[in-house]
Amino acid sequence: MTEGEGEKRYDPRDTTLRFVPRRDEITLDDDPNILRAEMSCGHAVTPQSLTAWCRSLLDQGQYKFKCPALRDETTEKCGAEWPYMEVRRMALLTQDEQSDFEETMAVLAAAEYCEVKSCPGCKSFVEREDLTNLCVQCIICTAETGKHYQFCWQCLKEWKGPGPRSDRCDNSDCKNVLLENLQKCNDIILPEAQNLQVPSLRACPTCGNVVGHDQTGCKNIICNRCQIEFCFSCLQLTPVCLETSSYFIPCSRGVAPRQTTIPSWIK
């Protein structure tokens, strides 16, 4: 790698890379003075554009790196998944970037495959087995103190009151902030869906992730956590919504009311 004004460049002497005289399929830049190499899917990138693209995916909560290039003469994305080892090599990630990428990927993967939080007592990570019970026992604190130590999954304080419970513990400030936000958020307008008026926040019907709509395009969005597409208006999964409606018109089922519960992700 050579450095020019802080920008990553491929070393033309690197025989392990396949250099191609094509435009960068991420930025569409075709500067003939910049070397571009071919990814395993066949699309060309520079280390700078690849790093920026993968960083943006991580910032969106996605730890799987997929090619954004459009297939020849279509509007369909390539979508090929690049292994992290390929990304690390082709993006010329620095040691700091590798550490940042790998730490972020680990956190995102843990959030997808198991529900964990930090115990307020010992700060160790605890997985909740019963998704309907907010009263969780920490085995480490229990072993260290010699008595059952339970904490509230919602307010992250030592448990007060009887259990199990699914709504709250008896700590005075125990409340579900996300649920409160869902119920108190403002309405927004979706201009391209016939000015449809909907709440500005929704909990994904598949995984419970609270997301917003950027008010552009159709009424459907893809959850950045579980990658499932659903309708922001009727809260049905997109294929179900499209059985009686379409992307840019109000739903036949109407606008779903503000949610009073957050779905649990049963994987």
C-alpha cells in the first residue's frame, strides 16, 4: 500500500491482486490513475471505497458485507457476501481498523444470535433464557454472594418485588423507554405513498428492533437488525401486505395503531 494525502492505494507490485481497468463499482469513479482490484464476485473496488462501504454497513448495524454493485444493465444489486478475510485484505485495513471492525462485528453478531445484557452487579454478560420474564438471575453474583442475585432486564437494577413479571419490577423508575417512545412519537408523512400519515417509530414485527422511516420511497422498510422487510403502515411483512396492496398506496388493512408491546425475536 502507498499513502497519498491519507488515501489508501494498491501497490502495483502486489501480484496477489487482480487489477482491472474498470470503474470502481462502489463509487463509480473511473480515474485512470487509480488502481482498482477485482473482488471475488467480479466487481472492481479501491481499498478506500471498500473500507468506506463496509464501515457504512457496520454503522447501519449490519456485520455481513455485501456487494452493492448493480448487475450489468439491470437495477438488481449483486448482493454477493464478501468474507471478512477478503474485506480485510482487499480494503488494506490498518491494525486500528481491523480492531474496530472486529469488535463491532462481534457486538452485532451477539445481538443477533442471543439477547445479552451486562449484570449491574458484576458487569458480566448475561443471556436471558425466558424472553417473557424480566427477572433474571446472575449465576456469578449468586456464587460470589452466596445468595440469589436477581436483576431487572428492563431498568438494569437489582430486582425488587415478586417475579416473574413481563412488564416491570418494583423499582420506581422501571419503565420500557423504547415502548414509551413508540407510544409518544410524532406522526410523519410518507409523500411517495400518497401522503400516508404514520407514527415516526415502529418496532419490527420480526425482531422488535425500533426503527424509523426516512420519509423517502415506498412505505416498506428493511429492518437493519434482522434484514426482514415489512410495511411501516400496517406492520405486516411485505409479502403479506402486497397480497392486498402495493408499495406506494395506503394499505387495505389501514394504518396499524401505535404498538403497546415489542415483539421478541424467536430465532
